[in-house]
Amino acid sequence: MEANNEPGNVSCNSSNDKEKSSEKIFVNHAEIAWQEMRKKWVGDPSNRTSEMPAEPVIGFNATYEDLLTSNTPFNKPIPLAEMVDFLFDIWHGDGLFD
């Protein structure tokens, strides 16, 4: 007679219990290391704000050439969303992004 694993049929087969307890559980060490590195790179999410700064770091009249030819650093870091918007507008205007 075969053991039925339906919820209503509970079997007390001790050999099955021993086999299950001796099975090794897979631990993905690479994923754990990746998650730890990601936390260091991304930082603490509770410290981040989801709103854009009131004044953009890149001026509205800034050109691509202005950014490339200047060696002076910006007063504050450029948020990624602002840089993506800037590059999209420039590339779209040049016909490089359709």
C-alpha cells in the first residue's frame, strides 16, 4: 500500500522523516554576497527621499557641450533621474533616440 500525502491522510513513516532531515538545504552564497554588496552600494533606503530637488542641478539652458567641456565639478551631485532626463532630451533632439 502506497502512502498518500494528501492532508487528510497522515502517515507516520519514520524512514521518510529520516531521509528528509538528512537532505541538505541549498544555500545560494553568491546571492547572499550580491545582496550584501548591493546594500552597500544602494545605501539605507530609509534615508532616501522620493521627491526631486526643487532646483535642478543642471540648468535649463545647459547643453551637452557645456557638460563635456567643463572641468569644474557641480556644486552638488546630479540625481540620476535628472541626468537621464537631460540625456534623453539631448539625444531625442539629435534624433539618436527614437
